[in-house]
Amino acid sequence: AGPCTTVPGRMDLWNGAPTVRIQVIGTRRVLGVVQPNERLDDLPSSVRRIWTGKDAEADWKTSILGDFAVCPVFDLMECFFGY
């Protein structure tokens, strides 16, 4: 699908799927975070230290800013143009 890269972004919890999304700073691009079980346990420990799951309201109101390692799971051109 493509190489992994690091992007500066803001990670938030959203209604709908995927629940965890990263807005790439300086763009309008929003990346969905793949979570097999849609649970906080699927996320890295550095994220779970902030979103603990003990106070859901606080978790939903808290954005996480940082540099995120992201890897494409499919080829965007192939999805749109079929090649």
C-alpha cells in the first residue's frame, strides 16, 4: 500500500467508525486509526496513559497532539481508479 511516515497531528475520539482519528496539522486530511476491537486496549500505551477509560467524558474531551507514525492500509489510487 505504501511506506509508513510520521505526521504531526491531533488525535481525537469521534462518533462513528473509526472512533479514533488523527487530523494532520496544516491540512484538512483526517486519518482513521485501525483498531481491531475498537477498544482503548488496541492503542499504544502512550495514548492509554492519557485516555485511561476511567472517565469517558474526559477522554472524549481530550485531544492528543503529537507526531504520529502512520501506515497506509490500502492504495488510495487503486481504490479510486481500480489499478
